[in-house]
Amino acid sequence: MARASGVDLVEIAPNAVPPVCRLVDFGKFRYEQAKKDKESKKHQHANKVKEIQLSPKIDPHDLGVKIEHAVNFLCEDMKVKITLKFRGREMAHTDVGFQVIKKFLSEINPYGHPDFQPKLIGRGINVMISPLPRNKRAKHPAESAESAQAAPAQPAKPETNNHGTPVQIHKPGKTHEPAPGFTNNPFAHVEINR
């Protein structure tokens, strides 16, 4: 039958009794199988691990930047490995390192959880953080900022008197009169909002 219709005879289930075969074009069959395999691999997520290195005497701003990176990685469903390394005499004050790690973990708590308690291994503290499931995780800060910008802000209503006529309110410290000694004040038209 396969030769008569100009196609190939492909065995689908060799262990079945009797074995199952199909009459198909083998090239097309292989292409469709490769397509199915590629599609199934797309839904599997390979766990990527990103490493963030800290030091016990890290500046608060630098720590904030590292936290921001960790949040980005966790929101992309990646694991994050935190490594805090001690150098020289810093080993005498490992408690400072544990405080930095504790602060780091408290900041990223809405996005991920540690797989184990921070451990002192050799000259450093290590901890692995896994992302929370999407439905339990806090929204990515960049997404929430974009949604806030997308919503148009309501324009402030001008102050009106009893008749509905706009009234200009002069607040203390906001004078538009030229400063003493200046006859032509270049900043007279500038309003200062405090």
C-alpha cells in the first residue's frame, strides 16, 4: 500500500501487539516530530542561576543596586545565589556580614525566599534564593511604575470663589515682586512650588 501511494511505512508503536504502523511521508513526519519536541522544550524552564556578590562593608546605595538586580532576576524566574566574601581581618566580624545578608533577604522577601539559612562556608557566606510563584510574587517595580505613568493624572482644579471665578492664592514665601535692589528681576515670572 505504501509503495502504491508513493509514501513510507513508519512504525509508530513497535511494542504494541500487533505493531502499529502509518503510511506517511517520512521527511514530513520527522519535521513534525522535531516541531513537537521544540514546542515541548519551550514550555520547560531551565533553572538559571545568577550570582550576586556582596561585601560586609558595602555602601547602602550599592546594596540597593544589588537588591534591584536580584529583584529583576527573580521576576524573570531565575534563581539568585548571594555570596558575601570576607577579606583579611573581616573574618573576625562575621556578624556584620550576617547582618548585611539579613537586610538583603528582608528587602527581596516579596519576590523570593531562601532555599536554606545563610551559611558561613570558608571565607564567605552563601545563600540561594528561589523565586516565588508568579501568583504569590509582588509585581515587578518597573511594571508598577509603568502602569502608574500610563494612568493619566487628574489636573488640579483651580481654587474658585463662591461665584465659580478662579482665584489666585498667594502663599507666604512665594512673592513675585522684585527683590530689593533689583529693578529688573529676571525671575519675577517663575513660580516656586514647595
